[in-house]
Amino acid sequence: MEAKMRISRDYRISEIDKRIYGSFVEHMGRCVYEGIYEPQHETADEQGFRDDVKDLVAELNVPLLRYPGGNFLSGYNWEDGIGPRENRPRRLDLAWKTIETNEVGLHEFIEWAEEVNSEVNMAVNLGTGTIDDARRIVEYCNFPGGTELSELRKKNGREKPFAIKTWSLGNEMDGPWQIGQKTAEDYGKLAAQAGKLMKLVDDSIELVLCGSSSTEMPTFASWEAEVLDQAYEYVDYISLHRYYGNQENDLSNYLAKSLDMDFFIKSVTAIADYIKAKKKSDKTINLSFDEWNVWYHSNEETHNTEPWQVAPPILQDIYNFEDALLVGCLLITLLKNSDRVKIACLAQLVNVIAPIMTEKDGKAWKQTIFYPFQQVSDFGRGIALTPNVHVASYDSKDFKEVPYLESIAVLNEEQQELVIFAVNRSESEVINFEALISEINVTSVIEFSQMSGFGIKDINDKDCERVYPTISEAIALVDDKVQATLEPLSWNVIRLSIA
Ligand code: AHR
């Protein structure tokens, strides 16, 4: 099969906000305890955080971490996690039916995030929490000093403000499973007032309003319109959450699910712009896709887990090669929409539906999905260019006209690189790919990296890393054209040097 892509500086979508490569750390399962934090581990630092995990997180290159939840957030009191550890309460976490020890709290987490080079997207509890709790945490974190809360921060060991820029107003407030679920009107009003107070404390912060928990929610679309109508003035982003799975074991349909993500993004953009027009506002609300990933492998195991444990092994999806291909398609979809998606968080970071896994007292390793995420975060910086592609398409069970090639080019002028990310969705056919490049002077091929040839259900585990990218020589630069062979079912990264 042939595929032709035209690349030009003129096809600019947007400068990519680095926060699109964010991830998510929730106090649930083994994400925090036995994940990033395990004081008895041989690599633990003075604070009890595992150095081997820190190294993998730094390698993954995650500029933003949403914290501390998730469903956990809606019953959490952030003040339980500050002050001397020995005085912190053990609490029931009603969201996941576990015990929260509060050994890790706000200071420990933010300082850990600083070490791995990430900013924090701090979420405030609008389930059981009040607008005053939301005001207090902003003052505690961001106010320089001279007030009770800012001085308490200093007493607890942090002289300089944490200077947190991105804040989330609650979590999935439309969901019947959510502690303190609300109607769109009630949540919109509460979020507006919480946001107003938070910005009175620090007007440099940016706020994310909760959108729908997925496109499948019965209130999807009307929820977005109502909450934005209530809170438009005070917020900067609206959130989207979506997880995918291959429950039916239908590969061609599974790999097409990034088209659903595209539909979701386009729909929420349209609703945000409708409210903008309705309010005759000159402010544009952008999107925070702050939970996305594959999540389905672990459902049964999670269901059978005993309640009220500390750090139970829940949501421990083990990812295979087909999941890595879908994650590649989802990353390309985020980039295609980078004019409106400014924040996105792969959910989650360690052990819980995560690219990194750990064993208690043992190893840490990379799941298959680690690689596409790392490569796009490393090389997908700069300007996203509209993918002008000609390639054949197919129909699957749920989707029409699915292109066999999912791809995008990113121009990084600072590094003098042009990078092409591409997934070949075909199960049987090689794609003879040709990119015609105008107005960009490509001087050489830096690297053509490919993940292909694996069994579709192949996984990585603590003893064997089977699925990872390798270098391919099947690439040529001929005048202003790049020609490459994209193997059936492959994830591809082509890095070109530009003058
Ligand atoms: O990421 C796991 C859970 O998925 C989060 O706690 C919740 O926000 C979503 O339903």
C-alpha cells in the first residue's frame, strides 16, 4: 500500500503546550505506596521514594502530574497530609475502599515531582470539600508569607511558595460513583465560586473545570454546556476523560478507537465555543484531556480484591503490543488537536493503568506503552503540522473510513528537527510511505525507530522486556522526499535534521 504525506511550514496547527505530555498520580492501588514510595526498598531515598522509579519517570519525560486524584480526591482532606508524619491520621478511602495512611502528602509529593522535573496540576476536592478548603490550599501552596497558612507551610519545611500554576476543580462530578456527585448546575455554581476565591488568592493560576467522565455518560454534551454556562468567567480549561479497551478482541476496530477520541475533542471544542458565542466572550476555553489510556485488562482482578487494604493491587493492567499501537494513535490524535488540547494526562503513572510497573522489594520495569509516550514526549516538541495524507482506509465494526496510516509531523526549530510519528494499522500490508517536504530544508535522517514484528499480545514483565523500539534502515532521503517502509502493525518515529 502507498501513503503520501505533504509537509509544509504553512500547515501549522499550533505550538504544542508541553503539558500535553502530562501524567497522573492518584492515591489509589499501588501508585503512591509501593509505586513511587517504598521506604524499605533498597533504592529508597531519605524521604522513602524509590530512586529506580524516579529514574524511569525522568526517562519518560513527564512535564506535568495531576494529583492526588481521581475518585480519591472527592473524599480527601489535604490537611491530613501535612505536618509531622507521626501525627497524620489513617483514614478510610471510600472511593476505592482502601486505607489511606497519609504518609505521603502535599509536601512530599510536590518535592518528589520537582525532582523528576514535573510541575503539579493540583486538584481540589469539590465532592465533600468546600470553597473555603479550595481557597485554603491555594493560600498554603502559593502565598509568599505573613498569613497563618503560608507561615504553616514554612513551619512544615517549605520557605518558598510551591507556585502551582495549574489547578483542577474536582473530579468526574457527573459520575454516580463519585463521592458528592452533583448536577451540572450545582457543580457549575460551586466550581465558579471555588474558582473565584482561588483566583482572588492568586490571579496567576489556571483552572480546569470538570467535563464529562466519558462520551458514554447520559449527560454528555448537556453537562459541558451547563457547567461552562455557570463557570465560564472563572475557568480556563474544561476536562475530558476517556479509557479504551479491546474487550471484543477485534483488532481493526480497537486500533480505530482514536477516532472516538477525536470526536470527543471536536465535540467539546464546539460546545465551549457555543458558550463563548452565547456569552459574547472574547475568552476561549481550551481542553484538558486529563485522563486517557487503555483500561480493561485488570477489571476482574480488581473486582475480586479484598476491601480495606493499604495499597491493594487494583487496576494493574498489563499492556501488550496492540495497546502500544493504540496509545501511539491516541498520542497522534492529541497532537492533531493541539490548537485546543493544551493539557493531557496519561492515566496513571505507576502500577495503576500505568507505563511503569514495580514489584515490592524488587524491580521496576517499562510496559509496552512506555515507549510511544516517551518518544512523543521527547521528540514531539515545537509546532504540530496538519497531516495532509493520502492513504487507503477501511470500515470497522464501529468506525467508518479509518485511514490505514495515522500520522503527524512536528517541527522543532529549536532542536532543528522535523519528526514524523506514524502508526500502520494494517495487519497484513507494508506501507510504502513518502513524505514530500516543502519550505523546510531537510539535510539528513537522524534516526528511524520502529516497533513492529511482535506478537500482538506480547507483553513486557519484570524478567523480560520483549516489546521495545529498534532502529530501522528502511528509509531514504531523495531530494525533498523521505521514503520509508512502515511494517504492518507498526509504531514509527522518523527524525530528520533540518538546516
Ligand atoms: O484513573 C482511575 C480512575 O478513573 C480515576 O480515579 C477516576 O477519575 C476515573 O474514573
